[in-house]
Amino acid sequence: MSFSYVKRKSAPTNERYRTNSFDSLRSFIFFDQFSSRAFAFAPLLLIFLTANFAFPTFAQTFAGTVSDAQNAPVQNAEATLISRNKIVAKTKTDADGKFSLNGNGAQNFLLSVKASGFSSFSKTLPENFNEPLNIVLSPAAVSADVSVSIARTDSRLSETPASIAVLNRETLNQTAAQTIDDTLRQVAGFTLFRRGSSKTTNPTTQGANLRGVSGSGASRATVLFDGFSLNDAFGGWTFWSRVPEIAVEQAEVLRGGASSIYGDAALSGTVNLTTRRAENNQPIFRFETSGGLQKTFDGSFFTAYAKNSYDVNFVYDAFQTAGYIPTAEAERGAIDTRANSRHNNGFLTLEKRFRLEPPAVAGGSTRENNNANFFENARIFLRGNLFAERRDNGTSLTNNGTYFRQGAFGADFENGKLGAFQFRSFLETQTYDQTFSAISNNRNTETLSRVQRVPSQASGANLFWSNAFNNHAVAASVELRQVRGASDETVFVNNNASSLLSAGGRQKTFSVFAQDFWRVSQKLNVNFGARFDTWENYDALSSVRSLTTNLTNVARFTDRNESAFSPRIAALYQINQNFSLYGSYAKSFRAPTLNELYRAFRVGNVLTQANENLQSERADTFETGVNFTGLQSKLNLRANVFQTEVSNPVVSVTLTATPSLITRQRQNVGQTRTRGLEFDAEYFLRKDLRFSASYLLASSRVADFPANANLVGKFLPQIPRQQLNFQIFYRPQNKFSAGLQSRLSAAQFEDDLNTLRLRPFATFDVFAAYKLPKNFEIFTAIENLFDNSYDIGLTPNRTVAAPRFVRVGLRFDLGNK
């Protein structure tokens, strides 16, 4: 890496500024649909209006070029100008590798340049520096030293004492997967409750899990998109269709208990999906569309614009597929149809930023006055999200639909002495509709058994503070959250409605959190953190009304409350520039959701009952690992061993089993123990060829269950013993790129008794893209290249994964020339 400059006549640098008891189980208001056309028009109008305002600017600029060791320009490199640990300006290089940054009147600059495939560059610029910059980037190191924020403190991955996997935008672009959950399966240990893709599976089976800690469809991992949770407040599962992948800039996966930071649902870890923001008046516009087999079409775009102190961004995606028949061909009957889905999803964010400069003094200069304004930088924003989807579940009478609305408000404030403050609040409402059926043994007849509507509402607020002093980076927060929801059902017997069932309740949570990242020395980093949560379930009841006798029975459940203390301690020691060791211990928990407490459901001929007496899951996680970087930073290896013991895990326990009906109930099963080994590797064979692999060996078993000793020693449902994923990315020239991804998984069991075995499988995906002029790119992707029909469920009929899927598409990225 080198840094040089040549003298030329500089531009003037001193130009002056240019001015210029819930009342009813049905007491919710919902809307079944929204107009995507009107939703899409609003932000375009706002962009037009804000783009015509004039705001104060500064004349001082820093300009230069970025090239590689062969003197070829590096396109799309990110150049950032930093002053006093704050980002002053950010931009990307053009097709000639050129960039220009506005200093905005600040002083004492640090210039940082990053580009995919290259090591990062940074340089402190001397005072009054006004020369053109010629920056030469060295070949890429692997991703061991990217910046991550999943631990609520910005840090380098190589300095963080935790098991974290990172997928950047380039990796996301070169993956054949069409959904973000399928992309995240590149990280060994990341699974949904079932093997199937979120494209066609029922949302209630889409809970995220890490490291083999599972047992039911509720997520054991917190999933965040742009700082807000994607975990369903009522059911705990994750609506992956709500993630517009086109807006995701980086995906971070923290494996291991994270309740000390994120509280409830982070029992096994956290997934953090960050988005890109427009800065320095540089607009963002991305567009992607594709079409493929199974009558599959999708289209999405992401636009963001910042004009001095005003930002607006809008992202929208639409998807539909005719799907496939999930029942294995040998077991299909007359009632089997395609499992399909379609959705519309949109986010709109409006932001106002405040940059408070020190007051002017005589002579036109400025003077330092830290007391002039309490906050030096601030921003406020409003965000809205509308989402609607519909799915047919593979038989004539089963389907589900979701209608979701969320509004959010946030504010960020910075003070040089007091630190940074973040406030977030949200309100969301949702209606989830589902039909269930009873199916004959030969699958030729089907009768409607239940029609279910689940309205829910959630709201919350969080105040977060962080600061850095000496060798400490400290943070603290306080959070409030409430959820209310119900399950309203019509029960059918012999195709006639026989009774009405209603069950539901409320839950409120309060939590406080604090942590410290302490750099003890150049070699030793220590992390202390703890969180306290307390929650209450109240106003819970169930009612049954017979449509024959018109009699109603009402049962009221006792109010209950619990609390959890979740500490974490971790340390990382840098042995030398290549080796580091880390170790950690953490306690984590997951409170049972209102869905698990009060809602029953049916999948095929399997009926799962609710249980209002469920207690929270508690976990203790120990892990230790080693990180290695070598071969001139081209090779990075990460390995660790871990043990997680979960007390009171919620598992669907089989009560009775007949050929026509399997009845289960959610129960706390005593204790489970997961022991395992994780291994991640990344290697740049050449500048244009990268190989990565991820492996998990995990033994997840029931360790203790006083109520049913027959389950002791059994494997947890839906957890494979081994997972191996690998990827190869090839970019021989600037215009062409290709990728190969593979997933291999050992056998796993459908049920708690370990009698229904899902066979092992291997699947391969390929991707290729070619850049066209004017920022366009064409691509093709093939999922399940060899058309492997592997198992995804036994209910008790076998269901299989989607067959080979091929699609072609077109992309446009304004910032990717």
C-alpha cells in the first residue's frame, strides 16, 4: 500500500458560506390491503421537492484517484472523511477511480478508503492539506477486519471476543438465493425451524435458530433490520419476506447467547441486517427484477437521497411464485396442490439532520465552545412499513395471509463529552389469517377443520447511550415493550361450523442494559455486559361458544410475571499479529410468546396444542476459540468449541399418535444440552478468486426431563448433527463474475421421539453476472442445480424441497459503475 501526491494549483479554501384488560379479543383495527401505487408516488414527490431546496455548503474539497497496484482505476471504492471521530463526508469513486470530498469547515482530517477485494487504506491529512491524492490499494485481505455493530458498539471483527460471521454487499450480490434467509444459510448453524425456504413455507415455521438451539417454530435468535426487530411480537417467528434484500448493505450473524444485549429471543444469537444511507449529496438508486421457473417474478428498488440536512429513502419489493407441490410424488393424492406465495412490501423513511457549528467570532473564523450547543450533531426520522402477503399451503383448503403495518420514530444526538444518545419507538399492528384441514390417509379427500384469525398489536420504546473514554467504550439502555394478541377460531366438524374459540392475552416487558468494552492493553480486550428483564402476562382468557347450544364457557388465566438477569463476560488476547484467542460465558433467556401460551395450530394431521403454563427458557453458554490470519492476510481461519445448556426449553411433546391424527403440546422439557464445534475459513487464492467454508458439528439432546424419562438422550427435533457450507466467488474481470454455493446437512428428526427421520442432503447453487454499460447488469441464478428432492417435513406424509429453480434478471445500481 502506498500514498503519494503531486502538486498542482489548489482551489481557494476560504470561500464564505452560501446561504440559502383488553376490552375485547377483537378490539383491533386492521386494513386488508394497501395501494402500492400511492405508496410509491409519495417518496418520489418528496425527493423532487427536497432536491430543489438550497442549503449551506462549503467550498473546501479534497480530490484524488484510487487505483490498484497495476495502476488500474478502482471503481466504487468508498472514500470517507473523518474529523474528531465523526464522519464529515462520504462518497464513492467513479469509473475513472476519481473522488471528491467536501470538508464542511471541519479540521484535523482522517481519510479512509475501502473497496471490495482490497485492504482498507487510511491516512491522516496534514493541516491545510490541499494537494490531489493518488491512493494505491493493496490486494484484499480477508474479512477478518471489517467493522461490525452487532455488539451495540462499533468495533473491528478481529478485536471482538465473539463468534461473528459477516456477509457484505458483494457476497449478497453473488449469491443465487432469492431470499435473505436462504442467503444466510451460508453461515453454518443458521437454520429455520424447517429446512424449507421462506418463499413457500408457512410463516409459523420460519423462526431463526443458531447452533442447534431450537425445539419449536419460535425464533431463538433476534433478527434486526435497520435497527428494528423482525421477530413477530405475537408468535416469535420471523417474516423474512419483510426484508427487502436490495437495501441490505451487510449481514452480521452473532452466534451464541446475546440476551445481555438484546434480551428476549436472543437465546442463541442475533442477526443484524444493516442498510446503506445516502450521504454527501450522493443519491442511491438500485433496481432489480427477475423472472424464472414456476411462474416466479420479482421486482424491487431502493432509492435514497440526502440534500444537506434532509434525507429521504424508499424501498419497495414485490414477489410472486406459482410454487411447487411439496408432498413427495409417491404420496400425493387428489387434494395436493402447489404451495405458492405473493407479497408486497414497502418502507419509507424521512430524516432531518442537524449539524450545530461553533459560533462565529470577529474576522470570520470560528472558536471552540463546547457549551454553545448541548448537542453537536443530531437527527430525527420517521419510518413507515406496509406489508401484505398471501400463501397457499399445498392443499386445496389450506392457506394463510398476513397484513402488517408499522410506524417508527427515532432520534440520535451527539455530545463530545456526554456521548451519543439514540431513541427508538414503534407501533405495529398485524392480522394473520390461517385455515387448517383434516386429510384422509390416501390424501384424496380433505375437510376444513379450523378457520383462524390472529390479530395482534405491539409497541415499544428504547433509549440507548454510548460513550468512549480512555480505553473504554461503554453503553447502556432502558427499554419498554408491550404486546397484545388473540386467536379467534371457527371449528368445523363434518364441514359444518360447530363452535367458536377465542384465546389471548397481554404481555409487557421492562429492561435495562449496560456493557463495557475495555482495551486493557494493545493485546487484551475485555467485554463486560449485563441486562435485566422483567415481564408480565396478564388479562389472559379463553372462551368456547357452542353454535349448537349457543352456550359460552369462559376461563380466565392467572396473571403471571417473571424476570431474568443476563450477564456476559468475554475476553480476546492477541498473541501476535496472526493469532488471537478468545473465551466467553453468557446467560440468555427467551420468554414464551402469546402464541405458544394461547394459540393452537395444525399442520397436516399434526395438531399442536397451546399451554398457558409455559415458563421461560434459560441458557448458559460457554465458548472458546482461536482466530488466525496469514499468508499476507489472504487466509483467515476461525474455530471455536461451545456448550449451551437450556433449562425449560419449549418443545412440542407428542401426547398421542394415530394414523389419522398426531396430537402434541408445547411443554417445558427440563433441560437440553448442545455441544459443538464451529469452523469458518476464507481464502483468497488470487485477487479474482475467493473460497470460503463454514462447518458446524453440534449434538443437541434432551439431558433431563422428569415428566417423561423416555425423552432423555433424544435429539432435539429439526436439528442436524452436522452442517457444511462452502462458496466460491470468481471475478476474472470487472465485467464478469460467478459464484458457486453448496450446502450439506446430516439427517435430523421431525419429532421429539426421534421416530420420523429426515434424510441427509446436499444441494448446489450457481450464479453468474455480466456488467453492461450505464450501470446495468444481467444475471442468471440456478438453485438446487442437480434437482435434489430432499426432505423438509414428515407430518406424517413426506414433504420435499423445491425442485431445480432457474431465473434470469436485470440490475441497475447508480453507484456501481
